[in-house]
Amino acid sequence: MTHVLIVEDDLITAREIEAALKDHGFEVTCIDNGRDALLRAISETFDAIVLDRMLPGSLDGLGVLTALRAAGIATPVLILSALGELDERVRGLRAGGDDYLTKPFEFIELTARLDALLRRFVGQGQEHDNQLRVGNLSIDLLRRKVRRGERPIDLLPREYALLEYLARHANQVVTRTMLFEAVWQYSYGERTNVIEVHMSRLRRKIDGEGEEQMIHTIRGAGYALRSPA
């Protein structure tokens, strides 16, 4: 099911958007401030984000958007704003927004715009028919088989578990702590390099000679599996 994060501080508006998206068949999570929205968007996987431009506190909608893109989060973002001037729309799009909808708006237009965004971003880490696909990388979840394009990739069990977790969080930064808890099921010691060793082996298998890099090290943060440009 398509999962949409709504970031809107006005409770009535948030509830109306939530109801419209649920009626449209979407799963919805609502957050009313920029800080919590940024943390959720980085740590969890969403298919799209509906982001209010004006949020309370020190982190407004553009701040959230800028931080997401700086962290390598490519989730499509639809900006909602009462600021409809051309300069404001341009600012939102240049900050990394994928669409901009001015308040007040009709909910049928909101859902139509989300549908259009999702069609554009299909195949970037989404699961279909027991397969995960990120760009030209495909993971058969039933047979535990991995291919990049036409090239089959043989992975050891731990390598496969790492790749599956990265793919389920495609285009997002995954921390070492998240990987340890998900793949090894325990907290890690700061001095261990087991993540680096396994990730190095996995990268050599996924990013073959002449192929564009997909597994990226995010200095000071963790790792990210990204679709080739």
C-alpha cells in the first residue's frame, strides 16, 4: 500500500487531507512539526511526502526539504503553501520540491498530483509482486535472487540481508545502528568494523566494473542505496 507522510501543523487541514488520502487508498502518517517530520522521513520509508511550507518552530517546510535532499532522501515531495507568488513557488521547487500546490485547494487535485508524482517515481525502491526494484537492481524476495540488469549476483546470507534492508530504504540514509539492529539484531560497539567489511564486499558485487555506483557511503551518517542517475 502506498504510504504518504503528511506534514501539516493545522489540525483541521491535516485531518481533511488524511481523510481524503485514506479514501483514495493510501496509508497515511501525520506529523505537525518540521523536526519530527525530518526524523521520520529519514528513519522510515514513505512513497511520498505532503509538506506544508509554513511550519512552527525553527524548521519550516523549506528547511525540512533542504535537509532531506542533503541527506540523499529522494522521496517525492508535494509542497502545500498559502504563498502562491511565483518567487515562492520557484523557491520551493529549487529547494528540492517535486510539485507545489497553493492553498486553498481541492482534494481531488491533491490526489491527482500525488498519483502523477508516484507514477514518475515508480521503481525506486518499491515492492511489487514479491520483488524489490531500485533502478536496474531487482531482488526476488521469495527465491532470494538478485540481479542487476541481466547480470545475476550471488550473495552470502548476510550480504543479502544488508542489501534487502538498503533496498527497502532506497534513496534514504541508513545508519550503522539501523543496520546492526536489523541485520545482526543487536547493538554495535563503536570500534567494530564488521559493517564496513560486509558493505565493502557487497559494494564490489553490486557495483560491477563499468556500472554506475549504487551503494554510497555518507560520511558521518551511514550508507544509502540510490538509483543510478
